[in-house]
Amino acid sequence: MKRRGIAISLLLLTLVLTALPWGIEMRFMSGSGEEFLSYHAYYELLPFGYGNWFGLLTILMALLNLLMALFRWKKYRQQAAWTVLLLTFALVAFFFGRGTVVGGAILCLQPLLTAVVLLPDGWRG
């Protein structure tokens, strides 16, 4: 029960962080050759349209994991696989999005979530 609560809180925190507008950094060039930065939330479709679809995949994996945790699906291997995919997509989104603070915070939460999901029930450390 405690592991489930920790997993749900980590997933909710991940989804809150993805809604912040500083998640994905995009660089654009003006007509005079100046480069300017633009920051977007993971939910926005502009990064998706420019080929950064890992933020959207991170959200989808987090939502799927949250549904699995809320409805207590007993498919342990399936939930472990989705959690590892969430970790992978968060890692790629962090480096593809040029490492913003919000992306780093999301990336720091995912190994904790992976450990909570993958550790056996009787593990005491």
C-alpha cells in the first residue's frame, strides 16, 4: 500500500512538472541570423510539430502508469515495462530538449519511480 501511494505521488508530481512552461527548450533563428530561445511545456504541440515527440511520449507513459497504479492492475511485468519506458522517454526528452531545469526534475523522479515499482514487496534495504 505504501509503495502504491509513493508511486502515485511521484507520477502526479511528474504530470504537474510537465505542465510547467519551462520543460522543453527550442532554438529558433531570426532573419538576421540571431538565435533566440523559446521554452514550452511538455503538453504543447509546437515541440511535437518540430520533431521533439519525446515530451508527449513521457506524458502518455506517465498517464498510463498512473492509471495502472490507481486501478491496481496486477500485471507486474507490464507495469515494470511501462515504467522503464517512462524512464527512457524522460531521459531522451531531457537531452533532446537541451536539459532544462524542469526536464532535469522530471528525470530525477523517474529512477525513484522505477525503484518503487521494481523492488520486491519485502525489500528493506
